[in-house]
Amino acid sequence: MPSIKPHSGYHFDLSGGALCLDFANTVSHRHLPQRRAEHLDSYADLVAFADQSKLLPPKLAASLRARANRDPAGTRSAFRKSIVLRESLYRAFTAIAAGKHARPADVRQINDFALAALQHRKLAQTNGDYRWEWRSNGSDLLDRILWPIAESAAELLTSEDRAAVRECRAPDCEWLFLDHSRNRSRRWCDMKSCGNRQKARRHYQRAHA
Ligand SMILES: [Zn+2]
């Protein structure tokens, strides 16, 4: 019997355009208490998110799951940290999407995670090819998923793309995305879900006005 709760089977929506925004979008209907759905319920969900986002080689995802089963206390702590990071990301980028400044406490939090991630960067060389890799000393392996997410957040905060962060305009959705449309007029996190739903709603309202 595994000691960690199994993955809920949720298929993560990865339409944010940046890893850190996809991660912030792992709660649905955040502001509607009856419909709020938490998609990160356990460390196994976190591994599933990393797996679906292609953050990890498949072998590493399997060893993280095995490690999580062996180390429930470490897993709980890594999972708690992931939620702290996610909430800071959500607050900071929601503020930015609204044209405001992120709160200093959230920026500090993201900075702490990004610094921890930097300490695990390693320049690797294979046959004249060079690339950044993530290096773990073993004891911090359970945090491995958070490093690329924190790096993505620091990169987005410091890039011009920051001005393209938007919050979905559907009233029951508050997901974040990067608007790379030509005239910067994208309104929905995902045309297939929120976009079509909003169009249908407007059509219905017009037809029944
Ligand atoms: Zn949406």
C-alpha cells in the first residue's frame, strides 16, 4: 500500500504559455467556493503535473514516486513548499495581469525558490554539446520539480513577456496565460473551453433578450 495518495487522474491544462503560469493554474474556479477544484492534492499529483509538462525524464518521475513512498515526511514538506510557491506565483502574476505591482512578500518568496533552483544548476558537456542540467545531492530530490518552475517564474518576471500576462476574462475562471496574439487581444485562457463557453453564453443571452 503506497504511503502517498495516488495521482487523481486529472489531465492538467497546459495552455498558459509559460511553465510557471501552467503551475499557477492548477486550481480551477479558485474564487467560487462551491466549485473550487484543487488539482494538486498530493505529491503524486505534483509528479503527474511535472510528467505531463515534460519537466522530468520518465525514469526520474518513477524514482520520485518511489522516493515519495519511502519518505512520507520529506514528501509532505516538499508538497507544502510546492503549494507555497504556487500561491505566490498566482498572486504575483494576477497582480501583474491587472497592471499592478506584485507584493514584495511574493517577490521575496519567488526569489527564495529561484535562488534554491540556481544552486542546483550544472553546466554539462557531452561530445562538444553544452547544456544546463539540474543536479540533486539526493536529499533534496523531492524538490526537483520546483526548480524549473521557479526558474520559469524568475525568467518571466524579468522579461518583456511580463507585459503579456493576462487573466482569463471568463467570470468563473481566473487562469493566467501569455497573450501572444498579434494585436494582444486574446481574452480566454483556452479557446476550446472558456472561449467557446463564453461565446455560447453571449449567444444565449442575445437570443433570450
Ligand atoms: Zn479561462
